[in-house]
Amino acid sequence: MSQKVLLNSKEVNIILHRLACQLIETHDDFSETVLIGLQPRGKFLADRLAHILVAEYKIKNIQLGYLDITFFRDDFRRGDKPLEANTTIIDFIVEDKNVVFIDDVLYTGRSIRSALTAIQSFGRPKNIELLTLIDRRFSRHLPIQPTYKGRQVDAIDKQKVKVNWQENEGEDVIYLIDN
């Protein structure tokens, strides 16, 4: 198994700031917008973006939540081991709000399809957008595309894109791993 660095810490930081600026351009003061990190891995990206928006761009109205999609997936009963759900934390209504789903890697699109179903429990959004750090554009099973993307990666199905976060793995780096 070999791995190649796709993005180092400095490059990840530049992309995060660019994504934050794109969100500001579209959503201005965020009074009508909520950010939803998809559990488990989108949480780290959502936290980082929210921190940048508040600390560096002085946005005061950030509503941030985390959505677990485990039991909304179309493959959740197919594995041999029991699934462990993550915590959904959404302490606001999404009714008539602009929702930005945030996930680290867009691969087949199935997680996003699951999130579209799961979010309905919290109201009917006015609009839903998708922000992803890595877009594996040639691997889609469903017609889902990101509104905001950090980097497009052309990877074959046998390759894996692994996003490491300082808060979780001790480093900000993105690898392409050959199995």
C-alpha cells in the first residue's frame, strides 16, 4: 500500500480560507444560512470553517450543527458488523433556511442523498448547497455535484482519499492511498 500527499497543511489552510470567502460572498451575514457538518468526517471541516468565519472574518450569526446519516444510508443493513451511529446535534430549525451541507470527500454521492432525507426531520430548507473539501468527480453513483469544492481529484475506485485533521489525526494533510 502506497500513499501520496495530495494537499499539505499550507495548501489545506489556503483552501479553507477560499471556501470561507466563497460562503461569505453567497451568504453575506449568515442570518438566513445554517452550516451542517455530516458525521463523522464532515464535522471537522465544518468546525474549521465556522472557526475561520467567526475568528477571521467576524461573522457573528453562524449556526452550526452536525447530522448523522447512518440509518438513512441505503447500505446500512448490508454489513456484518453493527453500525455505530454518531450524534446529531441540530438545535435550530432549518425551515426556510439556506442549508450548507459540509463533508470532507464527495465520492459516490450516497452520503449526500442520505443527508437530504435526514434533514427533513428538522424542517423544509429553502435551499440546500454542498461544500466538500475533495471532489472525486469520476466516482459518482448519483447525479450530485458540490456547490463549493476545495479540490477535484481524479482517483480510480481502488484508490482512497484520506483526509487527516490536526484535531483528530494530529496533522492537516490529505493523502491518496493505493490499496
